[in-house]
Amino acid sequence: MSADLRHIDTWIFDLDNTLYPLETGFMRLIEERMTDYFERFSGLPRDEARALQKRYYKAYGTSLAGLIAEHDIDAHAFLAEVHDVPLDSLSPDPALRGALARLPGRRLVFTNGSSAHARRVLAHLALDDLFEGVFAIEAADLLPKPAEATFARMIAAFHVDPAAAAFFEDSERNLEPAARLGMTTVLVGDHAAASTAPFVHHRTAALAPFLDGVQVQEIAA
């Protein structure tokens, strides 16, 4: 049976590996740029620099958050550097565009990436006109999801009613605070089916077919 989301009027989407598939390899390019930064910054061999990068990600929510907590760095320079990757691996998906366009109400992007990165990727995917706004890491004062304070900032910025909001993410841990706040949560990606977390309400390997099939509010003629 299709998911009944007729109570939803605000549709919130993570960006990377959610509005495009993991299989594009695009995020790997960004992760390699992060490793380049860690290798140069730390002076460690590349494998040790990558391990440090992953350790910060696991402990702090993003590699950047770990750098901010542990070191004195220029966070905005870091964001500009690691997101400066080619977009060749991404391409517009007409099926996804159509599925997003049928959703009644508002559509928002909620990302741990930078604002410039989000807008650049959305434009390249030909989705930018479908979204009312982007809540990026700068708006969160560089505190990433899953921090509850960051969810509170996003909710306040866009006057979101959590009970009438659905949040789509490829990262399971970022869905827990959303569910606690009363949002409907959807885990996206090939790994989603294996999730047993009680705070994950719906699971889908691919975003477009899920959105095409959900029950939504009827739009008054």
C-alpha cells in the first residue's frame, strides 16, 4: 500500500544522496576533497588523514564540525574548497521533477552542506524553482544535523509545523530528532529497507517512485 501523507503540507528534503542517488558518485568527489584538506591540514599520510576525517564525522555530525571543535580553521574557506567539484556526474531527472511537482504545499531543502553548494546542485538538477527555500549549514551557525538546535532553527526560519511536515534523508541518524519533533520521516537509499529504527516511518530505495505513489492532499480547483 502507498504511504498516506495526506496530512503533510511541508516537504523537507536533505540534498546530497537524497535528491540524487548515491550511485552517481558525486559525494565521493566531495569526500576526496575533504581528505585532501585533512591531509594538507594535518600533515598525516592520506590513510590516516581519512581516518581522522571519518572520526570527526562520526563524533560531531560532519567533518567540518570536528575541525571547528578541535582546531581553529576558516570554516567558510573549507566549505568553498570541498564543494568545488565538477557536476558532470549529476544530471536532471524528469521523473523526480514530476514527482516533486505533484506535492501540495511547500518544498524545502535542509542540508549540512553550504548554501552555495545547495543552490548550485539544485540548479544543475533543474529543481531549484520547485523549492521555496534552503536551510544550509551557515544558517545553522555551522552546527550540523542531527543537532536539535539546528532543527529548531530550521523550523523557526520557515515556520514549519512538524506535525504537518515530512522529512526525507539518506542518513538514518538525522531522522531521529525529526521524528521526536513530530515529523513524518522517510529514509532514502538502497540501505533503507534494512533499517529497523522505530523513528523511521517509511523507507524507499528510490525517491521518485515513492513520491509518485504517496497519497497527498487534494488541491482545491
